[in-house]
Amino acid sequence: MSYELLTMSCKISIIMPCYNEEKFIANAIESLVDDYVRENAEILVVDGGSKDNTIKIVEKLIRKGYPIGLLKNERKLQCYGLNLGISEARGEIIARVDAHSTYPGGYVKNLVELLETTDAANVGGVMLPKGRTPVQQAIALAMQHPVGVGDAKFHLGNFKGYVDTVYLGTFKKDIFDTVGLYDTNAHPNEDAELNVRLLTAGRKIYLDSSIQVEYFPRDSFKKLAVQYFRYGRGRAYTTTKHRLITSYRQLMPPLLVICLLISLVLSFFNPLSLAFWGCYILALLAAGLVTWPGRYIPVKIRLLMSAAFMVMHISWGMGFLSFFTTKTRRTRRNKLKKE
């Protein structure tokens, strides 16, 4: 651990896994650190082998006196980084944060108070996506819209109460002794999978939408597609592991993909079957153009938002379905080996 704070008392450990975050990590850390954090917390940056200037930026902040510990995540993936950070944490409270975000004033203090004043095992706020380029702005809007994210309250906001998941999360460290650490097989759905285990163990999760974390989404549709494909696979793993569907939103994308594929196949025999595709595209265009009528959003951004809806739906659904096809092939190979 590369900082000289081991003799200081520490109530909270803020775990920040990262990889190639030179554009965001300084703002993320600076937005987190206030007098409360300096007096009560350590920030453990767990780097997965960044190739850019992430490490240099963090080391510069350490030299400036920020309460940062720098850990190396040999396994690279975020889930391993989170587990490493928890194992090295000195605090009795764990705040899981993201290097790709910026945090409101008093973020850590507010979550700690929420954890101490509710009977929840995990507390958190909402993700507030922000974009800089037109495509990123459109993706950010899609990630706040029910057409894009269903009924996920940590995306939609305007809710305080018990939920099935929150953005990021703050916990008492001893909860990991009860339910276990992050499941590394669930990547990148490890947060939701952990929350399923909490709920299954009879624990509660509390969302306070007044706590809003700015998040910078992917800046291209290609990156968005890769991200949501992985999300779909991760959710399929979680669903299979626990044999539990926590929301209808998990079923809609794979069902949509199946219907679109059936429509495409049937179109070889009857072109009218493509009407399903047409209706789907028109529905997305309508959602993009008509939603939020009192809010000025350029038509270009609205059209790009409609495209983002499609990328999110199809990529997530294909990822979800691909988990079961690869699992079937793996099972068959193992069976042949045994024979």
C-alpha cells in the first residue's frame, strides 16, 4: 500500500477500481474528498494495469496529501479489484465508487448517515449520465429513459425507499463476512449479483435519489454495444445462479431479440413479416422525438437517442441469450471429454 496513513484512524474505506481512466480519475477523486473524507476515510485506488497516465495522476494526488492508497489488481477485472480493495480496507464501512464518475458535495458523509439511520445493508443514490459529444449525450439520455432502462429506479430517479439495487453502494464491511465478496464469475453484473444475495439473505437495499452521481457513459455506439452485450451475459449468469428474475426488464431484451430474429427468418417466405421490425423502429423514433416535450433537446440528439435504445436492447438481449448457447456448448464438450 503506497501511502503513509497506516497509523491514522479510519472509519470508511472508499474502494475505486480503475483501468485507463486518465480523463476522469482526478475529477472523481477531487469531487469525493472533503473535510469529512480527510478526517474519516481512506481512498483505495485499485488499478487493473492502466496503460495511460492514470497511475501518474493518482501518484500526483498522493503527493498533494490526498488520503489515497494505490493497489495493483493483477487480475485486471473490476470485480477482482473490488475484492482486493475490501480485503485491504481498514474501515468498518465500505463505499464502492467508480473512477468514471463525479460526486456531489458530501457524498460519502450522506451515504454513511443513510447507512447508520436505516436498516439497510446497502445504500446508494442514482446514476445521472452526462454527455460531452452528441452521441454521448444521446446515450446519456437513453440511460435515463424507461424505454432504455425499464423500471430501474437508480436510473430513473425521483424515489426514496427500498429497492432491488442501487448505483455503486455503501456497506458495513462485516456484511461481506455474511454473504461473501463480489462474485468474479458475474462480471460485469457483480453489483446486481451481490444485491441479489443481500435480498436473499433477508437484508434490505435503500435508494435515496437526492444523491446523484454524474456518470460519463460510452462515447460511441460500438462501445455501448460491447458494454451492453457484457451486461446481458452477466445478468444471465446471475439469473441462472440464483434461478431468480427480480424484474420484468430482464426478460424484455432477450424476448425482443428472439422476435426480431423470427421476423427476419419469416421475411424470406413473407416480406410482411418485416412489419415487426418497422413497428419496433417507429416506436423507438416516437419515444425519442416525443419524450420530454417541455425540455429542449435538438432533433439530432433525439434521433441518436432512438438509435441508442436499439443498441442497448439488442446488445443486452444478444448477450443474455449468448450465455446460454455458450454454456450449452461447454456442457457438451465436457460431456464428450468424460466419454
